[in-house]
Amino acid sequence: MEELMLKIDNVTKQYRLGQIGGTTLKAELQRLSAKLHKREDPYHAIGMPVQEKNEKFLALKGVSIEVKKGERVGIIGHNGAGKSTLLKLISRVTGPTSGTISLNGRVASMLEVGTGFHGELTGRENIYMNGAILGMTKKEIDSKIEQIIDFSEVRQFIDTPVKRYSSGMYVKLAFSVAAHLDSEIMIMDEVLAVGDMAFQKKCLDKMNDVSRQQGRTILYVSHNMNTIRQLCDRVVVLDKGLVIFDGGVEEGIETYLHVHDDSSVSFDFQTPERDKWKFELEMLGIDFIDRATNRIARGEDLDFVLHCKANADVRDLFFRAEVFSASGNIVGAAFSDKSIAAKKGESVDIVMTLPTEHLAPGRFFCAAVLYRGNSYGAQRFSDRVDPAFTFELQNREDDELVWLQQQWGNVRLDDIRIRDIRTMG
């Protein structure tokens, strides 16, 4: 019988919303003053629901999963489904409200950029610290440290405090540590999306390698269905804290893609899974404008408003919508034509238009990104939600010809110019 590495038995996790302030003491005092004088919360985002004090939120509702040695399990689901909460419970970052989690081996996890690193320590010192946490001796870490540094591609900065690292450098070093130090279970959250494409491929190849050759068990969370297909041999689909599918990869992806066929026109990013994000300009949600459904006709523009909260004074920020097909392939990206500015504490509503003229009929998922660029083309995230919203593009009723079929691709290129037609006879 195959060895059982992880057993999750009827696990629930309940959060009590509004109990811990996520802002400064000054902001909390201003909120208290407003409440005493029966005024509106000065930090409440326009158009977003008010959370009642002591309101309870059940992030996981009786989840049961068993994972055997060497399995590569993809955990997928939309925002708020409970994926990151589940990984935090498995990693012992927090405990379940009820139920049990049994682990057979050491866990190396990468839940978000910088997890497990101390900002004041250098990259090299953080490698030794992570190894010590896993119970490895200094001699064991010494034998692997050169492999870790080489794989991470940050050798030049390995003796620099990691607080000076970019998010991409963080991810490269953190993944390299998790992949090379001795652990029986690897847990990877969405963070690989921060790295460049070449490094993502390198990471996927490494995870395949350690799973097949070393028998390591891998739990992998991603919204990119192509990486799920490349890495995983099993998929668990979560929705609203429940396991709604556990089985084959293609069947799981199909289930995931049709979970929210509810024509939503409003998308809330304020879930417990996003409490960790405290970026300069924090995205709170998106609402489509003047639409009762997310189905739109070919050629129509998609108008929407992005609700944000400024956690600091910001200027020269830009917005990017990354468009993915239903199968998880990147289709393209649309960029804001103007920059965004706001002062700390302000609520900001940004009205935008996404053109759909060149897209094929079908279902699309979009990631929302706020970023700052420089003259060299480099970008730094202010916030990112993936997926942020979804829409379905349909042929118009007055289309006399088949305009474009999905199997030809997701994008219609500009027309081919016929420069000449020559006949002979």
C-alpha cells in the first residue's frame, strides 16, 4: 500500500472579521472618533460592503483530503475559495477551528513572497535559518548551499540583506531553498507568477524532477491551468470552502472553469486570503458598469470601475489587465493610457474601458495589476489579483458569417493586406 503523507480530516477554519485593525493607530483612532460622532468610516471604500464587528466567516467547511507519497496535487479555485487558507493550515502557520491535519514528514512551503525570510539577514543567512527550521544540521546545509545559490540565480546578491531584494529575487531564492533542502512535502502557492517565464519553467522542471526521482509530495496552487497540466497528476477544486472535485487533471480543470457560470458583474477582492496584501494602492474590487450579465457581444467595450484604497501616497501608478483564455493560456494584455495618483487614506474609484474587438467568442479570465514602471522598462507591483474578473464574449445576432472560431485561436489579427491579384488565361 502506498505511503500516506498527508491526511486532512473534516477541517474547518473560521475567521472573526473586523477584530484586528489592519491600519495605523492614527487610522484606528479616526475610525473610533467617526463612530462615536455617528459619522461614516473615513477609511471605508466607496461601494464596498460594511463588515460588522464580530462577523464570522467560514473559510473552510469540513474539508477532507488524503495525499500519498510522490503525488503532485494541484489545488485550484477562484478567489476566496479557501486555497491559501488550506495551505496555511497544512504549513502550521495557523491552526484549524475543528478537524485534524496529519503530516508524515517535513514540510517546505512557499506561501507568499518573503515567507520564512528575515529581512535583516542576508540571503546566505536565510538559507541556514530555513534549513535549521527544517531540522537540518549545519553540515547538511553546507553540502547543499552551492546548489541552492546556483539555482537561485542571485549569487551576486547572496550576502546582501534580503530586504533589498526585488520580489523576483525573493521568489528565486525562496523556491531554490524549498526545492533543495530536505523535506518530504513541498507546498507552492501562487508566488511563481512573480518570477520571469524562464525561471517559472525552471521551477516546474525542478518540481517534476524532485517528485519523480526523490518521491517528494507536491501541493501546488495556481490559476494558470497550463502549469497545472504540466506538473500535476491530480486536481482538487475548492469553492467557497468546500471540496467540489477531487480527481483527474482535465476533469478538475473543466469543473473549475464552470464553477462561476453565474454571469457575475461584481467581484470582491476583500477575502481573508488577501489580508496579507498591504501595498501602496490596494485593489478592493471591480464592478462592471451598466451590465446585468458578464456576457457581452463581439466588438463591445467592457466598461468597469476598479475600487481601491491608498495605503500610502502614490503617484505614477498604472493598471494592466492580463487576459487569459478559459484553458489558462495568456491571450494578451491591455494597459491604462494614464497614470494613477492618490493620497494616503483616500478611497479611489478608477473607471476604465477594456476593448474586446480582436478577441474570439469564448470565456476569458483577467488578472488585475497595479504597477509602477521606470524608464528601463522594469516594473514593480503595487497590487495584483489573479483572476480578478471574468467575462464571456459572444457572437452578435446580426453576424451573417462566422467571425472567428475558438479553435483558430483567441485573437483575431489585423486583416492580411492583398497587394495584388494576378490571373492568367
